[in-house]
Amino acid sequence: MKVSANGLQLEYDERGDPGAPVILLIMGLGVQSIFWPERFCDLLAGAGFRVIRFDNRDVGLSSKLDHLGTPKIAFEAIKYALRLRIKARYVIDDMARDTLGLMDALGVVRAHVVGASMGGMIAQNLAVMAPDRVASLTSIMSTTGSRKLPQPAMWAFYRKVRQSVADNQPWDKFARDILTRVKGAPVIYDVKCSQRLPVAIREAGGVPLMWKTGHSLVKAKLKETGAPIAGEMSGHIFFSERWYGFDDATYTAARLLEILSRSADPSAVLEELPTSFSTPELNVPCAEGEPPRIIERLLAQSKFPGAEILTIDGLRAEYEDGFGLIRASNTTPVLVLRFEGHTEAALQRIQHDFMEALREVKPDARVGAAAH
């Protein structure tokens, strides 16, 4: 269901007695409301509450503000850490006003507000903005954003950021830097990586080499080929040029800072690679031993017109305007999916075609976020 709020259309759902006290659930950055678990919501409703959850602006089925441009979240986080200027399309206060507009539209006078991650920040701003509308405030894995609060350890910060970095990895910076010293060298990346990456590698004079996903597999390929750098979308980056061929978050961060330190405008360096629309890693739970069989059936009977089919690791369909991937996990009985489009329409088209093909061979397929 949709409702007009603060000049936007916000997608929401609710359950429980309409006359009961309201619990309003606000999810975090780039995450749909459905990431609030169904059982969690049902338990709250069963305890006597009217439970409302919704998609924030620019997320899921709510209004998209494409005309404002697409931020590169991980790079903005790096700039924040370096105290560089951040270009914000809108701020947390705007999203708090969206939430207040939703409450007005649904006739909610007062609510118990629960926010997760960035949703906790929105909830805090809502409480400051309209304290009489907030019966209680619960902030989960969130912060006020104050620099005076304890900051995460570098390894924790890197691990949190690396998934966001994945769509526009700083690998193009690393590749351009390394290829000035190791001319024409191969650069290894796994099948989940952005379609933009091999283009950047070629432009820098390197040879892009796509390989199977897996820490040990990528590391072995690095040793086999003698490539100066290799990595995975998950954030594991291996340097053999000026390093020892294993991944180290602190060293990777230092290499990036070294590159940025050479420029009078570090922000411009971080924003060089074009942005795509993409999903995070998605998982489809399967029975033990089922994923490889599903991949075999997809390769045998599925058609993706207009796409080049790569079978390095599962099935990756390369279109002119994006790609779709489905592969069997190396470690757990799940299918791993990932999609990218140069436009949002391309992303939705590719994802739709893949899901139709998957449900032909696995009608009970349920897609969820990856556990890591």
C-alpha cells in the first residue's frame, strides 16, 4: 500500500488491531521494510500493537529521487572519515519529516518508534522534531553521528564499508596506480563484481580477468598468473605488487590513502568511476546438494536473449546495460544472486528475467539478503 507523505509516495504495510498502540518500524540505509522479519512483526502484533513498517524514500517501492543523482555511499563514508566535504542530496531531517508525514497520513497521533541503523538516526531526529508524537524510542545498532562518540576500529569500519564499496570498488584506482608500474598486467576480479570494473581496467592498460568467487580460489589464481592485484566483491583485496599476496584491510586502506594523498581534490578521485544501479548479494535457501543441480538445469534450458552467457562460476548473463548472476555458494546450501544495471529500468528488467527463469526450475524460490 502507498500513502502520500512529505510530497512523496511511501510504501507501507501494517498488521494488528487498528485501534491498538502503534509501533512504527524504521529500517536503515538502502534497505526495504521487509527486512523487519515477518515473525518479529507478527509477535509484536500478537502482543497487542498496531505494527507499521515502510520503505524510506529512494528504497524499495517508495518514491525514487533519481533527479538528485546517485551517491557513492562508501566513498562518502571515506570522505567523512577524512573530514572532506560531503555532497548530500538530502539529510536525515528530511527523512524524519517523511516519517512524520506518514504518521499524519495514517492518523497516528503517537507511536513507539523503533529504528535500526540509519533508521535509528531518523527516529532520533523525529523525537527531537516532534517529541509529543514519540511515545518511546528504541534505537538498534545506531548512533547519534557525533564524532565525540567512540569510533569503530579500522578493521570493523572497513568490514562494514566494504559491501557498499563493492559496486564501485576503489580497484579502478588501485589498477590505474599499479598499471603505471606494471604495464599490461592482468587484474583478477570475481564473478560478482561490477560490469564497470573491467572497463576501467582496460582503460588503464591492464587485462581484466574474471574468476570464480572464493577467497582461496582468487588467491590461488593470483599466484598462478602472477597478477599484481586480485579481489572479490566481498571486499577481500590481494596485493602482490609491493605486498605479499594476501588480503589485509589496514594495508588496503593505506594504499587508498596513498593514492588520495597525491591529488589536490581527493573527492574527485573517489567519484571517477560511473555509478550503476545494483543489488547486494542475495541468497535463495536450498536443500543440501540442490544448488549445483539447479545451476545445471538453468544452463541447459534457460534463455537470456541479447546476453552473452559466462559459465566461469554459475551463470552470468552479460548485457550491454548490466548483468545478472546466479551461482551455487561454496560454503552453504544457497544460491547466490546479484544484479546490476546501468539504469534502474535495466536493473529491474534483468532481475525480473532471472527470477522468472529461476522459478521455472525452482518454483518455491524465496529470495533473502545474504547473511554476511
